[in-house]
Amino acid sequence: MTIEYLKTAKSEAERAEDDAKVRAAVEATLSDIESRGDVAVRELSEKFDKYSPDSFRLSQGEIDALIAELTPRELEDIKFAQQQVRDFAQAQRDSMLDIEVETMPGVILGHKNIPVQSVGCYVPGGKFPMVASAHMSVATASVAGVPRIIAATPPWQGKPNPAVIAAMHLGGAHEIYVLGGIQAVGAMAIGTETIDPVHMLVGPGNAFVAEAKRQLFGRVGIDLFAGPTETMVIADETVDAEMCATDLLGQAEHGYNSPAVLLTNSRKLAEETLTEIERILKILPTADTASKSWEDYGEVILCDTYDEMLQVADDVASEHVQVMTDRDDWFLDNMTCYGALFLGPRTNVANGDKVIGTNHTLPTKKAGRYTGGLWVGKFLKTHSYQKVTTDEAAAEIGAYGSRLCMLEGFVGHAEQCNLRVRRYGGVNVPYGEGAPARDAAE
């Protein structure tokens, strides 16, 4: 096997050092929010966002005024994108059925899909107002039937961003807060004097938001670890360097630590893409951010075969994987670890981020090995139930349960079963013994 790195990124040790600094800062901040509530939240907002309104929660009048700032075209575009997300989420929800089956005469088992009762949706927006993130979290939670949806987003250029607020409101948010970063997710999860805590946190964010969600997990549920965006382009000579470079830098502009990886079996394409990236960075308005990301986190990996490319791709487990080869469906059939796939040159990650309908809150930092992205099912809890409807079934299943409990030494457990055997089966089982087995001849 020959895998060659034509460009490497920061080492794992350097990344771990960065993570440790973030972890310590988040731990201290969450502790402060827990002990001082609204006071701490306000101080953090003033420190990081220079924002301290009378109330961080927007009134209906404020929401209406902000939406009125949008042009009809802007509002229509938001509604179009949101409808695509809703339609796909509804199709997913329709696939999730409550079930009830009779597994043996008189024994009924089932499950119900119940919405999480309160959800806090974080919508990033410090550097860029992430309008689409409101569709992905708020609208999807609404389709799932969550009865209390609260949403938080940082101020943008010193005030609430009208487009983000419109998307939150149209998506179905019941409470909207203009709060960013750790203070937002901390306040929603822990609760303060003015914000009731939620049962679950969802939404992407920077490294600090992702770490805050990690530390809060257990106290509340979370969707997944969705930190700084990642992208991988898997390409062969069926596409050109301009396409590859554009797709890599289109995600690298998100932040200073957004990994972007080209995986190819063509040395010519790899070298031409490196040259094309340098050209685009000279004219890209967001080059300050994208160039830093590319310098520190960009990689170009050259493989000999498609099988090697598949192995590397699954090992990296990137959030976004753009596949542009002569065998895109082969990658769809065989890849197992990723956030979302974008198949063929006609699609792209930006479509998925903004409008096409799939959810853009996706696993990062190799979490694609054990979870997919945010979807309507994340807002639903599947709860089982059982009922026994006949005396015969109660006695029969009770006898099995009694003996299996005694096998493990759980006498008290066995008595729960024995009581049913005695009451519904007419069999006297001595205390501390398992129920007798039926005669095989019967």
C-alpha cells in the first residue's frame, strides 16, 4: 500500500494541546454560570459579544420588527430552504412507526416514539450569521413535535440578525434568546433565574460550544459532537483542480481550524489543486480565514488505488465527504464512517449546508464512526412497554422469569415472578425457590 501526504496538517499532539486549553476554559465558564446564573451570563455576553440588552429574550414585537427588515426575496428564500428541510424531516418521521406485537398468546410488547419535551437549539452567528442552522435544528424539532423549543444565537454586528431570527421564528421556536457561545448553551442546559433548563441541546458551534456540549452531556442530552466544520474531497481525473480547490476552500472559510482534505489517486490532480488553491486564495474575500485553515489543517493525500482511498476516507471519518469519481455509487455502497456524502460534481457541500433538505448538523472529530447527523429521530425517544393479558401467559412467562432470576441469584426478582405463578397459575412455589418447569411430556 502506498499512501503519500503531499501536504500535512497540524499534528495530533498540537491539536490535543489546543483541545486541552479549550476544555479548561469551558469547565470554568460552566461552573460560573451554575453558581451565578444570569449575572454570569450577562458578564460573558458583555465580554465576548459587547452585548447587554434589558432582556436577552426577544419579545414578539422585537421579532416582528426584525423580520420586517428583510426584503421579500430574502424572506422567500428562507421559507423555500426551510420547506426543503421540513419535507425531508417529515418523510423521515413518517418512516418511524409505533409498534405493538403479540409475541406469544397473551403477551403484548410495543414501543412508542415520544418527542423530547424541551430542546435548546444553538445557532452560530458570531463570524457568519448561520441562517440555515435554524432550519436544521428548530424546524426539525418542530416536525418531531417537541412542545418547547428555545433557540439562542449571538448578536451579529452588535444586534440580532434579522435573517437568523426570522428562520428561528418561522421554524417554530417558542423562545428566542440573543446569546452566544458557552453562555448560551450553558444557560439553556443549566438554567438561570430567567431561563428554564431544557432536556436536550442541539446545533453546531465552534470548539468552545462543542466542548461545552460535551461537558454538559449527561445533565442534558445532546445531538452529537458537532465542532468546527470538516470537509474531504475524494476525486479522480474525472474532475479538475478548480472544482476540487473550490470545494475545499468553500468549507475552510468557516473558521481558522476547519480541516479540509483532498484524497485522490491522481498526482496530476493533487499538484494542480495545490496550485489552484493558491490562486483562489489571492482573490477570495474570506481568504484571511480560509488560508489559515488551509495552512494549519489542510491535507492532500495521494493513494494508488480506490480501495486505499476508501480505507483512508473511513479512517478520517470526515464530516462532509464530496465524492467526484468514476464510481461515486461504489463509495456510497462501501463507505461506513462519515457525516454526509455529496455524490458527483453537480452537488456540493454548500447545497447541503443551506438548502437541499438534508440536515447540516453532522458529526466531527471522527464521531461519524458511531453516529450519523442530526435528524428528526434525534428529537424522539423510543420507549418500550409490555402487558400480559391472560392468566395462562402470566403463569407461563412468570415461570421462565422465576427460574432465570434464580439462575442469577436474584431471589427478590424471582418472587415478583413467583407471585404471578401462584396467583394466575395456581402453582404453589415455595419462597426462595424457582418455579417448577412443565413436564416435557405435557
